[in-house]
Amino acid sequence: MSATERAIASAEAHSAHNYHPLPVVVASADGSWMTDVEGRRYLDMLAGYSALNFGHGNRRLIDAAKAQLERVTLTSRAFFHDRFAEFCTQLAEMCGMEMVLPMNTGAEAVETAVKTARKWGYKVKGVPPGQAKIVVAANNFHGRTTTIISFSTDPEARADFGPYTPGFEIVPYGDLTALEHAVSANTVAVMLEPIQGEAGVLVPPPGYLAGVRELTRERNVLFIADEIQSGLGRTGRTFACEHEGVVPDMYILGKALGGGVVPVSAVVSSDEVLGVYRPGEHGSTFGGNPLACAVALEVIAMLRSGEFQQRATELGEHLHHELGLLVGGGAVEAVRGRGLWAGVDIAPSHGTGREISEKLMDRGVLVKDTHGSTIRIAPPLVISKEDLDWGLDQLRGVLAGE
């Protein structure tokens, strides 16, 4: 039995089967490349679902983490620490907002956004107690906690986990008319992904986000943008909402905010919205810890340069041009996305998304399937054009049956 087989067998025996990983066991990584326990190298074209926007082992992020590790890593929110104010101030400024509520994981941040919107609805908007409603989009993916899967339309995420949390209404993604009909006097928020990642990198129709912004402003409803996957450079802008010149009332951030080093998430909004909290009403022992703040501050500094947004724009144009050439040849039915982010729908005659992912793995490229027939491509923003082209060559080879 090989080292890979031993590691997989042990994992299968002693861990819950809540994931179905590709059969590769990573031992080290650098930049856009990962090396397995057998010494074989793979081009990472998934980037930890956008958590690794800045690549594996980014020197600036590792150095920031190491420096903080030598000082203090956790105080809990029982005390202030010397990186907290700086982190909150700089993240709020980057978002063009006033206040930050830091958490750890993306799902925690979504839960925080839900609680915040409801409390704002009761305290500021004047919704009757217990009547707050949040409108979300079908095919959404905001996480897997009990409340979040209560408004999921994915049977795999939802089935057998009831009873479900009430207070949500689901409308078709990209349908402004349906959204308008769903918003009522008791609606406190509309929560959307500017681009739906898990659903297959679905980009809404032009003008949709601007229409959502206009509608929510008219109806005194919060527009919450879940930019956990789409934000922080992935689409060629700091936030995907910027492609339509839209600023929501609240950003939900995560994944790349921790640079692939530590889990960091945050809700960012105005003083009116986040100012509804009082001590003891919400919290997290690790949320906003010194190590997380140190890494996130370096992420913010890197994004300020605009370098990564520019790379995502330029390489993204190249990626989508090359992928677009595959459509109509019989193997690829559609390509969607923005920046260095793409969903590729594989024709059933050429295999499932899982089968294509496995064949790419055999050729040294790592991607991941979703919803049966789609593969997602989201390399680190530091990937070179040469490596990106090599990865695309491997995809062409797989689709050609080579």
C-alpha cells in the first residue's frame, strides 16, 4: 500500500464522510503548486474555494503570522489587544463603511449577518417582534449551519437536518420582479451572493445588483452582499459588487481575508446597523484574535496596491477567452464567471464533473466539481500566465480524450 493509500484509508476510517475529496494527499505547497506525499506536484486551480487568493505560503502573510506568533495570539474579547482597532479601522475603510464585527468562519459571519439584520429590523425599522423576514436567492450557498441550510435549496445540504429555522423567503436568482414581490413591510434584508459560487459560478444578469440596490433602498431594507468567495480580488475588483457600481449596506467577508493561513471572517456595515449590538448579545472567543488581525491586516495592505485585482482582471480575460473557445466543440456546454473564476459545464457525453476532475488530477491539475456536471476553476491570483496556460492545456487534453 502506497503512502497515499495509507493516508486515505486512515482518513476514511477515522473521520466523518462529510466530504468526498479527490484521492490526493497534499504534503506541502508553494504559490500555485502543491506536492503530495509521493512527491508529485499539482497545479492548484481551486485555491481553497478562494481562501488562497494570494497563493500557498505567501511570504508576506507567513512573515506577518510568524511575527505575531512571537507576541500574542489570543486574548479573547474580554480585553483589547493592540492589533484589533487597526484591523477594524482599516477593514471598514477598505469597504467604505464604519464598523466591523469580526468572526472566524464564513458561516459564522453569515449567522452574524442574519442576527444583525433581524435586530436592526426590530430596533430601527420597527418590525413587530418575531416577524422579521429575510429574502434570499435559490441555489444559494451561504454555509451549512442549521439556520443557513434552512434557506438552502440544495437537497444534499438540507435533507434530514430539520426542523428548519423560519423567517426566510426564497426567490429565483437574477429575477428582480420576483424579488420585488417578495419584499414586504416586515422584510429586513435581502441577502445575496453577487456571483453564486457553489451553484456553478453563476453571474446575474446585467443590472440585477443595481436593481437590488435601488429596490432595497426604496423599501428601507438592508442589502447584504455575501462576498465570502467573490470578494477580495477574485473577480478583478476588491468586491464583485463593484462591477455594477453597487455598495451594499453590509458585506460578509471570509476565506481570503485570512490569506489561507488562519480562519478570519467579518461583517462590515454602518454605525446604524452594527450599532444595534450591546455587550453580551453576540460574540466569539477567537473572533478578532491578534493572530487573525495581523494576517488580515497584511491582506488589506496587499489589496490596497491593486496588484491582485489587476492580475485577476488580465489573467481572467485570458482564462475566459480560452475557455470560451471550448464551447460548441461538443465537450463543453457553457462557461460562466468573472475574473479568475469560472464554472465550466461539461457535456454528459464527456463525463461528469467528478470524472473530469479525476482525469485532470492524473495530469497534475486540481479542480473540483459541483452539481454533477460543472467544474470550478479558481486558481490563486498569483498564478503565472505560463502555469495557467499549462493547466488549460491539460483540460483540453482531457476533453479531447488524450
